[in-house]
Amino acid sequence: MNLLKALAKVGSMTFISRILGFVRDTLIARVFGAGMITDAFIVAFKIPNLLRRISAEGAFSQAFVPILAEYKSQRTFDETHSLVNRVATWLGIILVGVTLLGMLAAPWIVALIAPGFKAEPDKMQLTIELLRITFPYIFFISLVSMAGGVLNTYNKFGIPAFTPVWLNVAMIAAVLFFADHFAEPIKVLAWAVFVGGFLQLIFQIPFLKQIGLLPKFEMKRDDEGNIDKGVSRILKLMGPAVLGVSVAQISLIINTIFASFLATGSVSWLYYADRLMEFPTGVLGVALGTILLPSLSKAYAGSDDSEYSQLLDWGLRLTFILAAPAAVALAVLATPLVATLFHYGKFTAIDVAMTQQALIAYSIGLLGLILVKILAPGFYARQNIKTPVKIAVFTLVATQLMNLIFIFGLHLNHAALALAIGLGACINATLLFYHLRKAHIYQPQAGWLLFIFKLILALSVMAAILYFAMGDANAWLNFSLMKRLAYISGLVVLGGITYFATLFLLGFRPKDYMRRVKH
């Protein structure tokens, strides 16, 4: 399997999802703006998303995929299928309980996550109602994530990468065709989240059936009455993994708490800036982490330390090549990007300025955010969850200290929260790298210093060209839709050509980053 081609496939599928996500958010911004009702929806949607990241995409995937990869390479197909059956059964039972509990406890959850909303009873009540509608999303999306782990382990990377498209389709259709039928139009988004989760789960079922791993209900125990050993190992790994992922999500929860006390609209401004950040983190970071984890797990299971180290080196270099220009471009083109995507209808010029501040702050830590998604699998594939957990706890403390300094000391308001997250990610990535090197898990290949020097040179050329080519950033607020789209498309193409042409002149060649692994 060619990993670069696999990355291109996953990235292209994720790209489609992200483009539709921008369409979705543009419609939401146009119809609902950045105020009380959008703050309420974003908090209500964020809560099941946080739990999803903890249970499914976070702790569960980190524990499940390495064990599944081990079973695939060392056990029979029937044993592997049985593992999938039992994991799906236990996960489904737990998720039903979590979903029902979350819906019942919605008032207390909102009070905990967004205590600042208590000052506005209408906002608080609306958030509670929206949360009760969106909470079942965690049931659907957690099973979707498990199915994605199975498909990725069997090199069906494109399917899980395309799956999020259905959430965006559901939300776009809801805003365009059904919002007017609701007494409170914002509730159409909550119901769209529910339907979108269901559609994602249904979409993956035929592909699981195609590889013969469609889960069945199975709760068999061994002769001594114990849970299947594979499931038991996954549960043991999930303990520290839940703690580690929870630490990262706790940081986001604390940020939401801070934002709920700031000016109305702060939650929304951070959300829209975060959506722009999720484009490179999804297309590159999540995609690279997705294809690396099964390959690293297989190398570890086969005791191939050289292959393991080379895979990490390949992932890190590719991250620098692709993530660094994205970070620079987001910072330089912050106002044109926000204006082009969101400055319509109820999304005002003030909203553009506030979102732009958050986006620039986020962009400072973009490289760190993506590097974490490459470096962390270096531990997860070895079934070492404890080291990333310790680093995550330290990062949490550092992030919250920066929040206090940036908000109350430097008075950066909502942008402080974005800056603290970005810098915290850089600290996290640095410590992960240090411990990989200290444990001799990763040995850098030759040529890194020259590689970084050439990269900085190419980034400088691109930044200068983009800065002068975009003109007066504030003038973009008065451009028509078509003019904005034409200009921003031209700038993206210009920046890409400038950057990659400079790299080419400096000796970079695509063939140098081709990497193959055995199925």
C-alpha cells in the first residue's frame, strides 16, 4: 500500500466533507448570525461532540485499533470478527445508558459547561432543549467511529473519511428547506445533528458487510466467566486513555466556561474560527493519524523498530511540508477568509473582526495541533497510553495558566482562549517528541536542519506574495460574493504555486515522500 496515495485519498474525502462544512457554517452564519441562539446551539452541539472525542475518536480508538491490528495480523479471521462483535455489543450497551443519562441531566450539564448562561434564563433554557435533541448523536457517532476503526484497519480509509459528509448534508438541507417550519428555527439544526448521526451509521453498514465484519450481538464469556481477553485488554487500555483524552477535552470545556462569561458572541466567534482551523487539521492531521496508526501498530506487532521509526519520520516531514503553509496562509489571509465564508446576512463586520482575531491566534498553534495527531500514535500503537496522559495533564495546567494570563493580564478577551489552545498544543507536541526520542522509539533520519531551512525560505516567499497580493484586508468587507470567491480562489492558487514552486527549486521532489507498507 502506498501511504502517500492513501493520504491523498483520505485527505480528498475529508476535503469534500470540510467544503460542505464551510457551506453549512456559511448558511448558519447568514441565517442565525453570531448571537444568543447560535451560542446556545454551539454549546448544545459541543457537549456530545466532546463526549464523542473522549469515548469514540479518542480513548476508544487509541485502545481498539492497536488490538484489532494485532488480531488481524496474528489471529484467525473468526477470532477477529468475534472481537469486533463483543466490542460493538459492550459499546452499544454503554452508549444507550450514557445517552439516556445525558438527556435527563441536560440542565446540570449546561450549568456546568456554560455557567455564564445562567444570567440569561432564555439562553439557558434554549441550550437545555437543544442539548436534549442533540445528545443521542453520541450514540450514533460513537458506533460510527468504531466502524471507522475497523474499516481503517482493513485499509478502507476512504469510507470513514467520507462519512462526515452526511452530517453536513443533513444540516444544509435543514437550514435550506425546514427552518421556516419551526417555531424556533434554531431547533432545526439540533434535529439535523440527530438525523446526520443516524445517516453516518447507516452509510458504513454495507462496507462492514463487504469485508465480513458487520458486528453481531455477542456477550459470550470464557469458561471461567471472564470477558473475552481482547475486550479486557481494550478496557484496560481505555482507562488511562479516557483520562488522557478527557484532559484535552476538559481544556475545551474550561474554555467554553470562560467564553460564556465574555461578550455575547464570543462562543460563536471562536466556533467559526475553529471551523477554519479544522480544515487543515482534518484534511492533514486526522488523515495522517488515521493511516499511520494501523501501520505503526503492525510494525510494532512485528517488532520492526526500523520501519516504526521511518514511518514516524515520514509523517513528521509531511506534516511540516503541508501544515506550515496552511498556518501561515490562515494568519495572512484571516480577514479575506472570514469575510468570504461568513460575512453575509446577520454576520456583521464586527463579527468578522472578532473571528479574525481568534483565527490568527489559533493559527499560531496549528502546526502543534497537527503534530500531536502524528506523534501521539507513536505511543498508542505501542499500547503505551500513560506517557501521553502525563503530558496531557501538564499541557492542561499550562493552557489554563495561559488563559488566566492572556484574559486578565493581557486583556485579549476571546482571542486569549484560542491562543492558549494553540500554544498548549505546541507544548504537547514538543513533550511528545522529547519522550519519543528519550525512549529511542524514534530516530530522526538525516537532513532535518537543511529541510527546515529550505521550508522557512519557501514559507517566507509565500507569505510575502500573499500579503501584497490581497491588498487592503478591510476592503474585502465591501466586495460582492462572486468577487470574494474569485479573489480568494486566486490567492489560494497563487500561494500554493508560489510555495511548491519554491520548494521545487530548492530540490524537493514528490517521489522523495512516497512510502509503501505491506497490507
